[in-house]
Amino acid sequence: MTPFPERARHTNLGAGAVQTMPDGLRLVLDNATTRAYSNAQWDDYAGLRRSEFPWRPPLTLRVRARFSHNAAEIGRPGLLGTAGFGFWNDFFMSARAPTLPRAIWFFYGSTPSNMQFEVTTPGFGWKAATIDARRPATPLMLASAVVAVPLMNVERLYRRIWPIYQRELRICERLVPAAMDAWHTYTLEWQPNGARFAVDDRVFLECECAPAGPLGLVIWLDNQYLVAVPWGRLGHGLLATPGSQWLEISRIEINGKGIAWN
């Protein structure tokens, strides 16, 4: 198999564009609208079956990056849509057959996105996260959800029931303690039974769980929003991004090997 980064490819959809510059890689959305999905993406799994995706633990990913905007908050403008970098099984909006999610990554979702998979972490914002819904116990958990989901509309029951699901689904999340619009080095250490996330070599999240591989590397910026919460709300849509917004990368390394533009 062609090694990273030689097999990486660009995807430009709608108002999205991947631009290679002397000092970095820039993923841009220019005036995306709600009429079409727009995505700028750089990944290394094109043409592969999921079983052929190239990455398994143990490994370390380091990305030096900044965004054009900081995180959007309710009532305050910022980056719109979803964005991030890390490893996943291409479970959503894929030409492949649908599957349950596996991912370990730095993930951003602006409001109205709401994916509150960890009890104490908001469902939107700039987060480090892991999930593995392709577990042996998942069929049983999906069956039990018929009863559990209505119960979790009651706050005290949600806080008792959902942590059981969270542990089984290998969910671990925390907001990233860094401004998105400044340069930072983001580090993801993926081990068979755990993970660590750091910003500028300062660890802010340690997980006692991690997804199984194989997974593919993905770096993206798009104009969608997603809603999926334990108490039963699901939703998906597109956002307009007036003007230009971007994600800029100056270095990508996996186990010390990769691309540095400066």
C-alpha cells in the first residue's frame, strides 16, 4: 500500500476548495449556501474498503493548525459547519454502505449542531473525542434503546442511564482549551486501550478507551450541522457561510513522518 502522505487526495465539493501553498495546506469555504453541500477535504482512504483503511494503534498524530475564526457560540459569530482532523471509518455521507461510527479526532461542530455524547461536555464546539459504536454489545444496546431513549428525556434518568452507554461505546470527550484562530500544535496519541490529547504539548484529556482500527486519516471543513442526542433528537442540514472561512495546516505528522511546509 502506498504510504502516507503519498496516497493523500483532495476533495472539493460545492464552495469548498483545498489549496496547496508554499507554507501550508488551506481548506476553504467561500460563500457556501444552504442549497448545496460544500466540503474541502484531505484524506488517505480513497478507493479502499474499510477493512483496508491504513491506520491502527499505536500511533501519534501531530497537526499544526489554525482556523480563520474562533468557535461560534449561541449569539456570537464564528466558524460555521463542522471541521477537524483525526481518524474515522467514513461512516457519514459516504459512497460506502452505512455503518456505525468509529473515530478518534479533534472535531468541531457549530450550533445548531448538537451531539452531546458525554454527559458533562456540550454537544457543540471544538472538542477532542473518541467513539466506537461497532462493539459486540452494540446490537443489545440498540435493542434496549427503545426503552431507554424515552426515559432519558428526564434529566435525572439521563444522567444515570447514558453513562452506561457511554462506557460501552468508548465515548470520551472534552472541549479543547485553545483558541481556534491561533496557531497551535495538536497531538493525538492513539493506543489500543486508551488515548491522550494535547495542545502545544500540554495534555488536557486522557481516555481509558479508544476505538478499534483500521481507520482513515481525514482533515476537513464543511457547511453541515448534525443533531444526535441520547434522548432521541436527530437532525441534519446545511449552513450558509457568508464570506470566506478556512482551516490552515503547516505540518502533519504520523509517528514522526509526514509533511512540513515550514
